[in-house]
Amino acid sequence: MVNGRTPLYLTVLAAIVLATAVLVLQPYSVTSPWNAYTKPVRRYLHAALARDSLTLVRQSAAAAPVAWALAAARAHPDSVELWARKAEAWGGDRRADTADVFLSLPTAPCNMIVRFVEQGSQERVLQASSACWEPR
């Protein structure tokens, strides 16, 4: 025996199944290739906050990014600490063994740009900058 509400129940059931499938499968989610740079930048900024110049030297390909990170951490420790916890790589430009990576925070109006160079099997910081931490 079929009552008049069967089409309504089937429609609700189909909507629930469809919504569950979209949440579970997430057909439109794409992982950014730039996400691979988020952790190295965070480690770099954590080393700057700890004033760990030896770790910064290991992560860098030149002296300039070491000096920049230490100066930024000294001048803006709260801001660098926030970036070390929440910075996310969202885009960039890759040419041969060099990658310029753009990072941002969900709540900050400015970006950070880090240039990585591939040395062996490791990416090292060649240059770092942020308009928020530069002298005016």
C-alpha cells in the first residue's frame, strides 16, 4: 500500500544521500601544489623566533634570508609567531630549480614571498620578504 507521502520521503532520502556523497567524496576539492612549501616556511619562521641561526643556515641557500628572518623576528616577534603558526602557501611561480612562493594568513592584509632554490633533494630559502615587516 502506497500513501501520498512516499514521493516526499523518497525525495528527502535522495537529498540526504546526495549531500552525504558530496561531503564524503568532495568532488571539487583540489590540493594546491604550493601546499608543499607551507611546512618549510613555518619551520624557517620558527627557527627565526628561536633565534636559531644554525637551523636557519641549514634551511637557507644564502646569508641574506638568515639575516632577514632574524631581523624580522627581533622587530616583530608577535607577527612572525602568528605567521609561523598559520601561514599558508597559496600560489607561486616555478622556473627550473627556483620557486617563488606566495603565502598569506586568513586575517592579514599582506603577503609574504619566499624564493626557494632546489639544492639536491632539499628546498632552501634563497630570499624572503614581506611588506608588513619592511622598514617604511
